[in-house]
Amino acid sequence: MGESPDDIALDVRDLRKAFGGVRAVDGCSFAVPRGKISGLIGPNGSGKTTTFNLLTGVAQADAGRVLYRGEDIAGLKPFQVFHRGITRTFQITRVFREMTVFENMLSVTGLNVPDHAARARAEELLDLVNLTRLRGEYGGRLSYGQQKLLEFARALMTDPDLILLDEPAAGVNRTLLQHLLDHIHRLQEQGKTVLIVEHDMNVIMNHCERIFVMDYGVKIAEGPPAEIQRDERVIEAYFGRRRQS
Amino acid sequence: MALLELRDVSAAYGAIQILYGVSLHVDPGEVVSVIGPNGAGKSTAFKVIMGFINHLGGEIVFDGKSLVGQRPNRVLGLGLGYVPQGRVVFARMTVRENLEMGAYLERDKARIQQAMDYVFSLFPRLGERPRQLAGTMSGGEQQMLAMGRALMMRPRMMMLDEPSLGLSPRFVDEVFDKIGALAGTGLTVMLVEQNAARALEISDRAYVLELGRNRFEGTGRALLANPEVRQMYLGGQGAAAG
């Protein structure tokens, strides 16, 4: 199967996925460092969200491997990935619209946690994202920003080891975003691994230790923020290329 | 006098404010680009001009008339054409039917036919297959069709939202060629583009937005040469540090 070093939480090797004739992910490889906050960026349509979907079983890869704790998790179903300690949030939020906020929190506790512990944890996490006063509100009645916060809190219910966040900043007000980022750092201090897809460059550049850049379905660069910001290929991917001919 | 002018325009999607006092103008016959990183408010600026979303404040004047509070069909009727992002052709309609939809405000059959002949002369590939279903065309062809459809009302000015988005490099060249050709006929053009380099190359002037506000403006050439503009796309801090 191929071993990954201990300091790698997730080892993505030559991942591929086509939709019809469009090769959304076209041989993408990167290694997510364990216990750190990393960012996955790229222009619109570069394949970031598809990659997230392949890592979490939401979509099936055509080829390639995703090594997590020595196991290839490519091809597993979303719940199987989840039970291995990986959770994610979605760019388009997926809260249960006809459950209350609190019920949403408890909906993911199909695990070996005593009920009172799950409730206590739900309370604590809701407090963290300032949703306590909305605990009885239906998910479908929350604003987009509030749904994102609920999804974030819900993702933490299972105490995952690896947390994938798809555009956590979009639609969330600045104060709450700061709150959320503080918590992401706390998760990292506890030894968790975080991978963020995000368009807000200030979030990425100020909070990620390592950044992977995708364009046209492949990784075109990786490194620390200061290096990425000066990388000509990255600038070109975002700013466009002048006419070649 | 400017053909289109925005003065201090603010706008929102529902409760989320996106534009905070944006000003810009387009003179007759100009090609003007609006660029900026994701979330800058580029497409939103187009949507508030067309009357699709909430206008919170500021003036929008086209050809001497205020567009504030006008519905999209009225804006089209005033001579402002619009090509939406993602092409949005009617997939189950033929090329000809799509073009007819573009002229839905026009009742004179002869004028519709005239406009269609004009579109076919600009886009010969559409003229070769008027009966093809739009949904079976390539992305680049659909973009041509969407542009043709916007031309059916014979607008004085055309706004294109991300014309190169999702197109293969070959079609990107072709779309920019067509935009250049349209500008050559005297049509006033304003475009929003994520491919800033290509947009600036064909633009007389451009505006750079960031987080819903004006950040830079200048000639296409000057903005292409400005490293600060390029650096903006990857966050501000690096520019200072670098």
C-alpha cells in the first residue's frame, strides 16, 4: 500500500476525477502535515471542492490513492470516512432544515458517547459559535452564515482528528469569523489537523502554515504563505496569463 | 459625456451587502474591464445595473436616464445588453430560438430577422447551424450564442460577465477576439473577468474592485504593469513584506 511518514496526516497521491470530458482533478498529489493548519487554494474551477469530495467519499475518484493512517481511504463511503475520524463542512451548507439547531448537533452522535455527554458537548459547541440562543430554531430558518457556524460546530461533535473546512469564511460576519478562527487554532493546539479551502486570502495567508495551490486540477505550488504570495506561477493562475501568441 | 455612470453605488444580495459606494463610468465606444479577486463585487455591480438585486444607494445613469429602480426588461429596452455568467443559454432550444428569445421585446419581424442576419455575420458558426440545440454545443459556442442573443436588441452597450470562465484556452482566445471585433464595430463594452491579464490587454480602461470598494483604476496597460494589482489577488500582506 505504501507507508506515509508519521508527520503526514493525509497523503494524497495522483488523484483523478473527470466529469464527462472535463478533468476536474487531473493527477493531484499533496501531503497534509499532521497537527497543522493547511490551506488548499486555487482560482474558480481549479478542482478544490472536487478534491475535498474525493477525500471524504462524497465523490468516487477515477484513480489515485488517499492514505490515512496507513490505509487507502479512496473509495470509502462518506460514513466510513467519518468513522475513521475525518469530518468536513460544505461550501453549500448541509444542515437538516427541519430539525432544530440542537437536534442537528445531536444528529451526528451515532457513536459511543453517552447521551448526557453528547448534550453537554453540543451545548458547549453551540456556545462557542454563539448559537445557544437559537438552539430551538429550525435549521432552515437560520441565515447562511449561521448555518455555516452550525455545520462547523456539528463537525466537531465527534472529536475528529482531521477537519476539512470548505469556505468557512464565506457569509460569516467578521466578529464571528475571528471567533471561528480562534477555535481552529485551539483545535490545532490540541493536535488536530485542519485543511481549509477558502477564497478569502487574508484567512489563508494569516492562518495556514502550509498552502497547496491547484490550477486546472493539479497542484502547481506548495509552501508557506510568504513563498506562495511571491510565486509567479500562483500569481499567474489567479491574475491570468497574457495572450501567448 | 459618459454613456454609463455609477456614482457611489451600494448594493446587497438580500441582507448581505456586497457593494460599498462603487463609482465608475464608461464612455461611448470604450472597452472597460472590472477586475478584482473573488468577492470583490464585480458581478454584483453588473446585477445592480441590470436591476436584478437590491440597490441600497447611489446613482446609476445610462444614456442620461437613471436606472435605479428599473426592471431588467426596461434596462434592456434602453439599449444595454447583458451576457450573464456561465452563458445560460436555453439548452433545449435551437440556436435560432435562443436568438429569438434575445429579441423578445421586439415585435417587428423584419427587424428581428435583420438582427439575426447581423448576428450570423458576426458569428458565422451560429449561422451554419441555426437548428442545433444549444445544449449540444461546446462551451465556447454557447458563449458565442449568449453574446449573439444579447446583440439581438441591437444594444448601444454590452456587459459581459466572466465571458472566459470555464472555457478551454483555445476558446478563451476566440471569445476575446470576438469581444475585440464587437468593439471594432463601435459597440461600447464593459466586462467582468477573472482572467485579469487577458481582460486588461483588450481594455481601454479598467477598474479594480476589492471587497466591494474601488481600489485602483487606470488604463489597461498601466494596470497590467502595476505589481500591486497582481499582488492583491493573493492577499495584501505579502505585497508589503515582499
